[in-house]
Amino acid sequence: MPPPGFSTVPLTDNVLLHLTDGRSFKSTRGRKALLGSAQLDAFEEACKSASADTVHLLASGVVFEARNGETWLNCAAEHDRLLALADDYRILILSGDVHHNNITQYPTPRGRLLFEATASGAAVCTAVTLGALQCNWGLLDIDADRITVQVFQDGQDPRPETIDRQSWRWVPQPAVA
């Protein structure tokens, strides 16, 4: 597929997976772009065309915010545009490229939430050529009422985090005994 390789895949009722091309238009010099305006326009149009309760899973090769490395934060206009879209739509970013796992949320300008699940490095070593094998991966369980996110790392039992689809907020988890 010629750039930008953006596509939207319906997964189930009111859940869309948006596959992005984060390499064709990436630029860190001058214009600071990750996806480019054509892909972001296509994503926004897909959000507008879907029902109001649709969950939008945005596949991204880089994390939304990080202290170093590649991140949406390095492309301020695109970062801010995605946060603004999350004011109106239920967006969960599925990211990677940092070799660790994380589940987080970011408040939008109007107080809604943008969620991110990062699962990166399914079979990498902690060092470039030698080191302990890392077994990192993520799992989403989606039903009509909620999305449960789990990220697995090094065989440890993950603590699932659950997003309520109606309120688009975390569901409080019971205390671990």
C-alpha cells in the first residue's frame, strides 16, 4: 500500500482499530511530523463517521509521551491534535517501541481521558546482543460495557486495568491482599 498506509478495521460493534503508518511521514527536522496531516485527517473523519459510543483503538509504533526517545510529544502539533480529538472520542492508543510495558491515561483540555497501553518487545534481550530474554505482550478484553487491559512482562502476573466504556474512566480495582 502506498503511503500513508492508514486504514480502519472494524473489530466488533462500536470498536474500530486504526492502523497507522508512523514511518512514511516521520520527520524530526523542520516540520516535526509523525503521521502527517493526511493520516490524522483520515483518523478524525473515521471518528466523526462512527457512532458516539465507538471505541477507537489507535495503533502507534511510538508512545504518546516519554522522557526520551521517539514520542508523540516530540511532534507537538500532532500530540495536541490527538489530545483534542480525545475530548470528543473514546481513544485508546496501542503503542510500543520502548521495550517495556505500561498502562496510562492523559487528561485532555476539557477533562476527558486519552488512554494508552504499551506492550513492547515480545522477544528481545535487555542488552543489544546479550542479556535476559524479555517476554512482553499485551491483551485487551473488550465487551459491551468495558475494556480490560493487561500487559505481561517477564512472566509476571499482570494487574488488569479496566476502562468503563460509558464513562470512559478507570473502573476501581479491588485492593490486592
